[in-house]
Amino acid sequence: MKYAEKLSRSKGVALLIILLVIAAITVVGLGFIVRGDTELACGKNMTVRANMDYLAESGLEHAKGLILNPQDVSTEYFTGATAQQLVSGNDYYDVSVTKLSEYNWQILSSAYRKVAGVTVAQSSLTAQLRLNPCIVYWQSVQSDIPSVVVIGGDAYFGDSVINYGSINGDVYSTKTIISLLLGHIQGQLYPNVTQAPVSTPGILPANYSSVYYIGSNSYSVGQLSASYNGLTLSPSSSNPGGVYYCNSALSLKGLVSINGTLVVNGDLTIQGGGNVTIQAVKNFPALIVSGKITIQSAGCTLAATGYTQVGSYIDVGSKAGNSITINGALYILNGGIQNTLLTNGVTVTGMPEKASLAIWSSGENLVRWSPAAGAFYKSIVRNP
């Protein structure tokens, strides 16, 4: 009887031990399962965060591309967009662009995932973008820069150059670069370059002599005679670019206001108290002159906003009070700037978005051009 009791007790202890072992294995197993689920959740979270980071970087590149190509937006320059997607789904990004200066931009890109209208993940980046190089003054042949010339941006010279003026940017030259007397160059010097950082847009007066295209639609160019004493021109439904062409030398006197493009297949002369103002329509050039620009009379001015191209040279003249102001870019293809009176100046203020062009040579053949050859991020910061 005592033996049976001992045997029964032994079986009970063994069963208890087995149950304890099973319980311990169960707890350890559940621990592994919970830890595995946690690791899996962490892995999924890391994947979502990486996707949000990459999407925020895509937003930066989206903004960079449109800052370099303002022709592709309806406004003067790209200011941002919301609820953008790379692929259909629940992932979006918003981009906000702030213009700090003509060459510096701040971009805020925020990526996020929405499920049932609730944001479940997000990532935000702030970047500083700089356009560089951005050639706002182009001069093909050897000609000194007078002391009263101010160039606000990068400049390119197809020959050696002696600078007496002020160049607030980098200077590129196929030969030597010398800055003398009052000459000032704020940026870096790049002598002996083998090619220009950016090409010219290749515009000829003949491109705008009779018709021009916007997409598949053709429009008639307004025709001008050789001389005007006061003139006001603007776009119309039949000429939305406001393009006006003179197939000879053109003389302008008095108050001249052009909202559009002036194309002169010859020389342009401003005289008789002429004050000429040209404001280009978006994606069009402001002024194309195959010959030279000369200011003859005292107190005459030329102010052009947009891309300005001169085939020969610019002569500000020997009369007091003359000036030329270019807001955009000035490209002188076969000459430079002449100044026989050191109170008369030429000021070029680089405005890449105003100088950028979209040129339809025919039908669907579109060529985009910008004075900005590239851009780089000065900084990229992850927002908390």
C-alpha cells in the first residue's frame, strides 16, 4: 500500500514537471513570436520610412527640374505643388519653392502616406538650391568691359577680356581674364576653357520674320517700318507672343513701349529723346538685333526684360544721360560694349526665369533654352 502511494506521488510530480516545462516552452515560444512580430513591424516601418525619404527626395528633384526649366510652368517660375504622386496609391508629396535671389532657391518637400484620410507616415526635407553656372552675359570677341558696365551674374567671353567694370559672378574665357583699375570680379575665374558652359539659343531674325509657332498653331508676325516717333505695341489674339519684325535698320524716337518681342534685321538706333521699354512675353525673347545698337541723342534709354541678343556691338554714345538696362540675359555675338562717355552705363541683371525660351521652329518641334547650365544643392536638411 505504501509502495502504491509512493508511485502515485512520483507520477504526480512528473506530470507537474512536464506541465511546467510545457508552460516554459510556451512562454518562450510566445516571446519569440512577439519578438518576431515586433521585428517584422519594425522592418515594415523602416521600409515605409525609407519610401517616404525617397519620395521626399523625388520632390526635391521635381522642383529642381522645373526651376531649371521654367518654360514648363504657366507662372513666371515654379512655386510648388501639392498631392503629387510618382505612382498611384496612398503615397503623396507636397513641394513648396521660395525664391531667395535670382540664383538661390529654398525647396521644402514633404512626403506622406494617407490611409482612410489619415496621415500614417511622413518625411520632410528642406534644401537650398543654387543655379550654377548661369551665363547672363555672353561676348564672343575681344572687347574690354568699360568701367560703367555692371553684370549681375556669370559671364562668358569667347576671347581674352580686360575688365574695368563690375562682374558679380564667375567669369569664363577661352583665353586670359584681366581685371584692372576699378574692375571688380566677385566670383571665380575660369580662363582657357575649351567651350562655353552653355550654348546660345541659335536665334536668327529670319526665325521671326513672318510666322512663328506655339505648338501646332502658327501666328503672324507684326511688320514694322524703318522709323517711329513714339510707339506702343502689345500682344493680340492673332499675335499672342507680341512679335514685331523690321526688315531694315530701325530708328526709334520718343516714348516706345513694347509688350512682346522686337526683332530688327539691321541696326537699332535710339535718338531724339527716345526711351524704349521692352517686356517679353513668357518664353519669348525680348530683343533680337542682327546689327548694332546705338544710342545717339542725350538722355535716351533702353530697358529690356527678357533674353536680348545683339549681332554686332552696343554703343551707348557720347551724350550724357544715356543708359541700357537688361533684366534677363544679354548675348553679344560678334562684338562688345563701346562707351565714349564714362557716365553712361550698361547694367545686366541676371534673371534666368525671364531669359528662358521655348522656341517652336515648326509644328511640334520645340527647343527649350535657358542661361542656367546646371544647379546644385548647397544643403539638404531633414526636418524633425
